[in-house]
Amino acid sequence: MAEYNYVARDLAGGQVAGTVSANSERDALQQLSSKSLFPVSLKLAESVQATKARLEGRVPQQTLALAYSQLADLLRSGVPLLRALDLLARQARQASLKAVLEEVRGEVADGSRFAAALAQHPRIFSDLTVSMIRAGEEGSFLEDSLQRIADFAELQEELRGRVLGAMAYPAFLLVVGSIILVVMLVYFVPQFEPLFAEMSNNGQLPTATIVLMSVSNTLQSYWWLLPMVLGGAGYFARNWIATPAGQKQLDQLWLKTWGVGNVVRSLAIARFCRALGTLLKNGVPLLTSLRIAKDATGNRVLGEAILAASETVSTGQSLAKPLRDSGQFPEEILEMVAVGEEANNLEQVLIQVAERMERQTNRQLDLVVRLLEPMLLLAMASIIMFLVIALMLPIMQSSSVA
């Protein structure tokens, strides 16, 4: 039983605030109604919200996809929803998923619709999931909606895994190369300083050696500043990215970055098309689907373009035209969307576009990674070459003078 804070008005019109214990929000509203109170606001107590926040947001998408698929199979076999949820909750190995399923089961038992119960946990169940399940409940095809959600989540996780897997080796090269460079500058380069002392006093050291020694001395003297600078930069960058303006500027930067921009754009468009196509296929209205699917892009620039398109569509125009006016979508994709609208099979076309864009993203990602690896190796080789030249030039000059 949870604690709910409420603000309500009594029969005399006066404002009343307090706390009520209830199994669900619906139960809390019924208790207030029995007391002749008309609620103005009703929300979970802070301690309960903190507990939910601590539990939610830690369920992997792969685990959720498996739960959706199992629930679909149970419903398809004739198992009632409450019994199916109870079975999933008892079988769940992850504590957070188990707790959420138990809460959802309790809310459904109290009379809430399944979609409304899931909507109480937005950090775990996205708007996309809730809308598809709501459409499935209203259209009596809930098990099909759950299976499509599971398929969608698995495809998204597979694509995300490919991206992370492809970037793992370049990231490893960058980290290891940076560590080796710092170690050489701090421990290896200073060993040569006594050899160059006389040439330094006479002003005969090459410029490259002077630069190298200066960097090395700075790192030795102020090495403690490096973690502070990196930590401070990371802290301010994290706070900046947390703001809407920072997120939008970062998304714009990703889209404009050479090589990476095309991959990011293709990945975002593929997510949008698959989400929109899946929603439309489940009977969700176009305007509602657009407002939900825009968040599937993971990019605020594209999301704002889609939101503007939805506002234009609400006036009766086609979808392809406002998307074309945004300048964010490839022309061939827009042509396919326009044909899908004319043929009245937009959901099928969008899913085909998503599959095509995902294949294209995989090819682009492979190409970028193949180019990135030699570029990182070339950069590391250039730095090592500079170190060798800067250390060898004074020795070569001393030999020639001798």
C-alpha cells in the first residue's frame, strides 16, 4: 500500500491537503470521493517516488522484450491477464522488473486498464509501448501488440549492439594510445633531459625537442591538474548536455560531423520509421503516432522537425511535404513515404524503409569504423614519430659537431 499526497476541495469549496494510503491511484480517488472531497492534484509521496525511481530505469530492453514475448504467448494460450502478470512477476529474476510487474498486476486487479497501469512507470515503459498496448486493448489484439513490441525492442537492441560493438576497438585504441603517450611523456622523456642540458644552455636545442621537453616538464610538475581538468570538463559537459539547449546543440554537432553524421542520421531515421510504422500497424492514429515516434529518433533536431510536420499534418496536408521542407530527410525516403500515403499502405512502406535504412546504417558504420582504425593508428604513429624525431635530433646534431 502506497502513500498519496493530495490537494482537494470540500463541499464548501475550501481547499484541503493531506495524505491517503491506497493500493493504487484509482483506490485513492475512490477514498477521496467517499469523503466528499474533489481532488485537485494527487501524487505519490516523495519517499514512494524515490523508491520507484531507484527501482525503475534499470531493466534492460532485452529483458523487457522477453517479458513482452512471454506475456503474448500466455495470452494467446488463453491465460487471463491477471494470472499471466502474476506468473511473470513470480518468474522474474531481476528485482526491479519483479517489483514493477507486481505493481502493475495490483493496479490491473484494482480495475485499471493494462495500458494505464504501465503508464504509471514511464521510466521503464515508453510512450511507444503504452500506446501500442492501449491500441491492442481497444482493438482486441493485445497479444499481437505485445509480440510486435517485443520484436521492435529486439531489433533496436540488436542495432544498438552492432553500433557499440563496432566502436569498441577504436575506443580501445584511443584509450590505450593516450595512456602510452602520457607514460612516455612523464617517465621516458625526462631520462634524456641530462643529455640535453648543455645544448639547452647554449640555445642549440631544436624546436621540436624544446616543445617536447616543455610538455613533459609541465606534465611532471602539474600532473595533478590533469584529472581535475578532465573531471571538471566532464562535469560541466554533463550538466550542459542535460539541458535542452545543450542536447540540441550536441545533436546538431553529431549530424554535422564528417563521416559520423550520416550514420547518426540514418540510425535516427530508421528508428523513427520503424516506430511510426509499428504504431500505425497497431491502429494508433497518425498524429498520435508522430508525436510518440519522434522520441524514438534519439535526436532533438530530427524530433523537432517531426513535431513540426505533425502540426502541419493536423491541418490536412500530407506527411511527406513537411518532412521534405525540414531538410533533414533524404529525398528517396520522402518519395517512398509519399507513395505509401497515396497507396494507403504507409505502415508497410515505413517498415520497409526502416529495414533499408538499418542495412544502410550497417554498411556506413562498417565503412566509418574501417576508416577510423587506420586514422587512429596513423595519429598514434605520427605522435610517436614526433617523439622519436624530437629525441634523436639533438643526438644527431651532437654527433655531427663532434
